[in-house]
Amino acid sequence: MINAIVAIGQVDWEAQFVSGLSHPMTGIQVQRRCVDAVDVLSVAKVISADVVVISDHTMRLDEEFFAELNRLQIRVIALTKISKKFADFVGVECIEIEQNPLSAIPILAAMVRVNKSISETEVTPTGELIFVGGFCGGTGKTRLALELAHNLASKGKQTLLVDADTYGPAIGQLLNQSLTELGLLDICRKVERKTASSNFLHQDAISFSETLFFLPGLVKASRWVDLRQVALRELWDLAKAEFDYVIIDAGPVLEADPMNLIETGLPKRNLVSNSALSAANRVLLSSRADEVSVTRLIKGAIENWNSFANKQVNAVVLAEPNQKSIKEVISAICLHTEITNVLGIKNDFEFVHKAQELNTFISQLPKANNLISQYEKVANLITLVESNPQTNTRLQRLLPRRDRASIT
């Protein structure tokens, strides 16, 4: 189905034209009817559209309008009696109309189906999407996503690591990847325009090995306003169809943001994380083993539990190197939440800093370290449930809540 925005102005045939264009035989779905060019630009940033239909009667058309739609990769088709009227604007396709404007409908329908290089076939998302997030910053979410992806790929699983942190994407910097590589926004544009080929993520994502691939985040964090929910939802389905595991580094997106509570028609900064959370099979919540971070985790897990419905939810607690025991921290999380498994990791700042200096994964460092085996256990938890899906359910049923903890 092709999504269209119609802004043909105040003409007496507008309602009939929109009705005819929306007929199932055209393959076009009219997403919005707009009053002028400014209205079109506002809508195009919020909803997914393939084409904008204008006419000689559309008000407030200017070069900025056409340039912005061109940047968004949205086609513009003009219904006009004088094609030369749009000759000075780049990228405008014209359909000349005479007495009956409705006769342009089959011509328009044929035009928008041209250059569709990917067939709209149903994909089967058989892979697992793992959402790595938390309720505050500095809890080791990015390192957790990095090491989890590397360990799953080391087990022979086709794995895609996605930097979806719209507040401060950092994975590309940690792995010394160029900002010129295709990123999340570029891939979403391909999805929107249906210009992606089969297995396009394997082709476009950065390859670290035969099984590990990386999709960089936004080159500029401010570009989150250009992302659209429809494209993101389709992207997650396509990713799960190509890969066994899709690891999403969502950042501290579950942290309360007052702007996200305001109901407006504009996109929200947690759009990426919300769409990934909806598509996720499993959620990994990261926390530091201190009072403030654990309190936020418990409070956040309770308040957002509806968002975790029908998902496997686990927590990873990052402890200081000199912290003697984190049993009390893990027990508190298990006692006050419905999280079935909590893993404790004793951090080693020097070892992590060494990996950062070399722009690599800690498990690729030549020196053996206990931290490597601790992150391996997180991956083992994922594959253990894969081989025996009833594991978590059985643990929850047989063990008292206070005992639902494992310490690595």
C-alpha cells in the first residue's frame, strides 16, 4: 500500500478526488488531507508518506517546501493545467488535467507504483529483539549491549547491534566507526521509500565478522525529529527476519521525560525506544549497585510493568570492584519487582578502559579477565531460555520471589 498526503486546495472536486484515490483498486491510502503546503510539511514529519499530491490551487508553495520533501525522500505529483508552472521546482512530477480532474486518478496510481524496487511481501520476524535500557544514565547499558551482541555472535548466531540511543549515541565512537557510514535514519529512509533490497541490513550494516553486524545511530542527536514510527516498526520486523538476535542499545530512555508526557502531534524523543520496546521479546534493565540507581530500577519496573507485558524481563546490576557483596541489592530487586532473573556483575574499570582505548570488545582483549566470563553468563542466560523456553516460568513457579536471583 502506498501512503499519500493530499493537498489540492479548495476546489469543488477535492472530496470526489480523494474518495476515488482511496479506492482499494488504486493501491493508495490517503493518510491526510491538508489545507496548504505548510500543513503538508507539518504532517510529513509525523506520519509516513510516499507521495504528496498538490495542484494549481495549493496555497503557500515555495522552494523550501519542495526542498524539504525532497530531503525527506517523498515524491511530489502536481495536478496542473500548465506544467511549466512547476518547471522551476526540483523533483516535481506533473499530470496535466483538462476538463475532468478525476481522470487523473488512474494515471496518478500508475505513476506512484513506478520505481518501487522492493516488493511488499510479508516478512516473518523469527528472530529475537532484545531491548537493553534503564531508568538512569551511567549504568553500563552500552557496554552490556556491546558484550551481549559479541557473545551471541561468537555462538554462531546472526546478530545485529543497533545504537538506538537518541540522547547520546556512543557505540560508533567506542568502536571507532566513521560517522559517514549508513545509520539508523538512513536505513529508515530506505524502509519508507521501499528502496531496500532483500537482506539489505546484512549489506548496509557494518560487519565485524560473519555473524556480527552493527547499525550506527544518529550522526546528530538532534535528527531524532526526522524518525517516524511506521518506518521503525517495519525496520524491527525486517531486522528480526534477517537476524537471530537484534540487540537494541536504547539508552536511559525509560527515565521520566516531562516533554514525553505532553500530548502533541509532534514526534517524541522516546519514539525509537518505545517502538523497539513494543517489538522486543526480552528486556534487559541495567542498574548500578547503589541505593539511588536500584531505587529507580525498582520504581521504574513497577510503574512501567504494563510496558513489559508478555516479555522476558531480566536485570543486570553493575557493582563497584571493591563492593564485597551485592546479594542484598539483588534480593531487593527480586523482592519488590516481578523480574525473574537478576545478574550481578563486578566491574573492572581498568579492563573496560583498556577496551575503550583499543576500540574493541572486552572479550577480544588478549588478557584473560573475570569480567569476560561475567558477560558470557548474560549471553548464556539468553541462549538457555532459547533452548528451553519454560526455564524462566519454572524458576518463577518453584522459587520464592526473594530467591529469584543469580550472581555471576
